[in-house]
Amino acid sequence: MAHPLAGAVVDGEGAQQRRAIAKAITLLESTRPDHRVQADVLLTELLPHTGTSFRLGISGVPGVGKSTFIEALGLHLIAQGHKVAVLTIDPSSSVSGGSILGDKTRMEHLSVHPMAYIRPSPSSGTLGGVAEKTREAMLVCEAAGYDVVIVETVGVGQSETAVAGMTDMFVLMQLPNAGDDLQAIKKGVMELADLVVINKADLDADAATRAQAQITSALRLFSQHGRERGAWHPQVLQLSALRNTGIEAFWAAVVRFRQVRTDEGRLQERRRHQAMAWMWERIEGGLRSAFRQDAQVRELLPTISADVDEGRLPASTAARRLLAAFGIPGTDAGAGPA
Amino acid sequence: MAHPLAGAVVDGEGAQQRRAIAKAITLLESTRPDHRVQADVLLTELLPHTGTSFRLGISGVPGVGKSTFIEALGLHLIAQGHKVAVLTIDPSSSVSGGSILGDKTRMEHLSVHPMAYIRPSPSSGTLGGVAEKTREAMLVCEAAGYDVVIVETVGVGQSETAVAGMTDMFVLMQLPNAGDDLQAIKKGVMELADLVVINKADLDADAATRAQAQITSALRLFSQHGRERGAWHPQVLQLSALRNTGIEAFWAAVVRFRQVRTDEGRLQERRRHQAMAWMWERIEGGLRSAFRQDAQVRELLPTISADVDEGRLPASTAARRLLAAFGIPGTDAGAGPA
């Protein structure tokens, strides 16, 4: 293999492999252009060893109990013989360097377990950038034989969409009182969910049951894909991560989901779709970034933006003027995809 | 004025003005680069004469009665002294050259009225392109003194979002039975609505009343902006365009909306936001278009896409490779906005 880390990631054992994984992810997260070139070589080498794990996305507001749940689930899976990686997308990292998530010590038993690998969110970058690094880190973990990769995030900003866009199954965690106030559930997130989990169900059994009924009907009402959903219908489960109840039933549901989707061919289809969408998203991110960093554009942008904002210049004329400054002359922007 | 059409659009009268408007819009719709340059000159000249009209977006599925409603509304407004322009975004035009909408004769009285100007959808281009032309045509009509501009579309694809993104108020038309099957209402459209109209309410008064109640509670549940909505709460009205009942109450609601939003400063804010969003959308459209038309990209894209699709190449590596071919080397796409 051309990259020295690839062998150690794929075939390494124990502490040696862990160090290789950590180094590989650090390389991926580097913004140095030469590192980026190396990282691409490494990723391409690792790719044939990826794809056999199950990618599970988990989201929920702060306080819903994600860490406790992932710790309980991870230990349960390890007891069954799985190797579990936990990655995090912390949307706060792009602002503050990370505060909502990313604290390894949240999962005290899992984080020291030899069969688990926990990696906090990259500590800087836009959500798109952070998501890219996480997606690549996921491939590293898969190549290293972690057959369950959990990607967690909090219900803030667009991070759920990013997580749902890189996983096989997206799980939304709720508190028992959430059903009473469906408005509190962010728009667009409910219909991403393949499964909803009501945690802390032991605290108020009545509220949990009510929430389960309400969320079930909301899922039915706003099931985005209609018949496209196929044979799987989003479900709502109650559990208590703290008391370790319901974890087994949760995993049984995940296994059922995986089976149904594999049989339908949708699991592979989702991954292929995700990869292509990811490629185009990164291309568009790169184009935007190059545009905004262009010297000519930077010089013109303030004046032109002000002219548009104050109604002196039509928006479409402004766009054409800036595109011309970037070296795309006479663009009929209308020819681009909508 | 530097462009010969500008004077005739702004100060022309009767048939002369109508011809000038038609010529101006034809110029805007032209894809010839020299026409585009002229169109930008013209638009910039017209811009100071725009912005005083009210921009009303109307959407609904085929058969809901949009034409009948717009005809009734338009004649009602003209009787009150308004000049009414009706523009159309037909998402089918990009595929078939237009079939769902765009038939002038649908509004037989309004289309021949001297105080009305009706222009069908541009007959080709992507939705983004068609929407751009419509947005520009709206400015031409405004400069010509049309103080109510109605932009209609059907509930297909993303056209509602485009219309809501260029108007002051977005109205969704429904049939009386729609409430029975909220699933039939496309996701994401309901929360764009500032007002929902149940047409053909005379056909089944019970169903219309039931629909009104159900849609009202759905609007409350999924009111996207929460407190950002300000003092206006989306409403649901019943009417019958065919029997010409409820038109007056509809317009009274529009006037109330306009007043509330103007007082809050939100009407201007929405327009400024729309203009900036529009500029960036057109820039991104132009970038995408230039990228996809680039000779180097076109040569590499099939192979690279296939490699990503079949899992031989990581999506992010593929993106970097294609960006480099486009002349954007060493891009850390993560630096771009999410």
C-alpha cells in the first residue's frame, strides 16, 4: 500500500491500530494542502475495506441523554461481539471550538473499552467542513473493522441533515414530554427519522406513552417519502438508557430495519445516493469558497451587495457582474440547474 | 435614459406601453449575450421605478381553480382602480415547453382588459432560470405602474419556493377535501403560506369547514418561524371563485397582511432578504453551470462519477479532483460555507 498508515489501520491490532486510526483522522482533518493530498491517497486505499459496517445516526437536544444511551448501546453491542466507533458532529464547534458535545469522558466505560473507538467532533470549520471530516473519519473506522459506526449530533442547525446524509439509519431521541409540544420538534427533522426513541420513559410513564402515540401519528402524517418509504415504517420506542431498559429492543429494531432495507436494495441505494450527493455538495462548497476568496470578487462584493440591498442594482445583474469578475463572463445563470 | 425601451415602459400609455413591456420581457428572456447586456442596462434603469407594487404569490394544484380565482380577483382589483399584472411560473415549461399553465385564454375577461397585463411562463430553461426571468419581468411590470403583481404557479417541484421567494405574500389554494388528507399537501409548502384559501367551498360546505379547521391547526402546528412570524398569523379563508364570493374578504385579508407587515418593517426586510438571496442563488447557479460546461470537467466527470458510484473513489477526493480540473487547486472544500 502506498500510504504508510493504511496497513496499520486495516491490519493493525490493539494500541498500534488505535494510534494509526488517530493519526489517519488527524491527517484528514489537517488543512495543509500536502496533507490533503496524502489524505486522499490514504482514503482511496482504505475505501475497498469500508462499507460493511452499519452506520447509525443519532440526534437529540442537549439533555435528552444521548451519551448515556450511546454508552449503554455500545457496551451492549460489544458484549455481542461488535466493534463500535462513535463519532460526533458538534455544530457548536464551528463557533466556539466545541462545547455541546465532544467530551470523551461523557461515556466513561465505553471510552476506555478496547473494542470501542470514540472521536470527538473536529474542532473548527463550517458545518459542511466538519461533516466532511466526520464522513471521512467514518471510513477510517470502517476500514479498521468497526462494524457499527455511530454518528451523533445535537438538534441544532442543519447538523441532523448532515448526519442523516451520511448514515444508513437516522434515530431521533426525544424526552417524554416532547409529544405535548410537537412545535418544539424542529421542522424537517421528524421526517428524517427512521426511528424515534423516547428516553427517560421511566420518569413519567404516562407522558412517555402519550408522546409515543403523538409522535407515531405525526410520523404517519408527515412521512415524507410516502410510498417511497418501502416496507419500513418509522417506529417509536420507549426506553431508559440510565436503567438500561429497552436497549435490546432498540437494537432489534435496528437489525430489522437493516434487514428490510437490505432486502429491498435500499441500503445500498441510499449509500450510493449519499456518495454522489456528497461529491456535488463538496464541489459546490469548493466553488463557493473559491468564489468568495477571489481577489476581484472580494474587491467588488461590498459595493455590489450594498447596491442590491438598497435597491440600486437588480440582483441578477449583480450576480452576472460578480461572476464576470470571477472569470465567468456572459453567464446565463439560467442555464444552471435550479 | 440609456435604453430606448425604458422610457416607453415607465411613461408609455396604452398599446404603446404594452408593446414596450412585451419587448422588454422578450429582451430579458433572450439568451443571447448581447441581449443580456442590454437587459441589464434596462433593468438597472427601471429599478428606481419598481418596489411600490404589492407582490402576491398564488399556488395550488391543477384543478384547484387558480385561473378562475385570479380572473375574479383581478377584475375586482381593477374595479377598485388597480392595475394588475399576472405572471406565471410553469415548472413543466422546462420539460415540455409548458403545458400546465401559461394559457392566456384561461382568463378570458382579464386577459383583454386594458388595466391588466398577463404574461405566460418563459417557455424553456431550468426552474432557476424561469424564476429569474419571471422575477425580472415583475420588475418591468412594476416600473410600468402595475401596482398589484400576481405570480402564480402549480404545486409541482420547487416552484412554490421560488414564488414565495419573490413575492410579499404567498397564498396557497386548496380544495375542500384537502383537509381530509393532509398528506396530500406537499411538505414544506404549508409553512410557506401566509394565507390559505379553500376554493369551491360552495360545493361541499361541510368539507370546506372541516378543511378550514384542519388546515388552521396544521398551520399552527407547523408555523415555521415561530415567534419570528410577528403579528401576522396565517389564516384560512373559504371562497368560491366561480360564484365570485369571498373575493372581497380575501383582498381585505391581503390588505391587512400588507399593513401589519409594513408596520413591522418586515415587508421591506423580506424584499431585501429576497434580493440578496436571489443574488447568491444566481451566483451559485452560474458557478455550477460554468463548472458543468467546463471541457476538462466534462471529460473527467463520467469516469469519476462512476468511481464514486461504485465505491472505488471517496466522494470528497472526487470533488477535489474535479475542482482541480476546473482550475481550483488544493481546495479545502471544508472552508466553504455549509
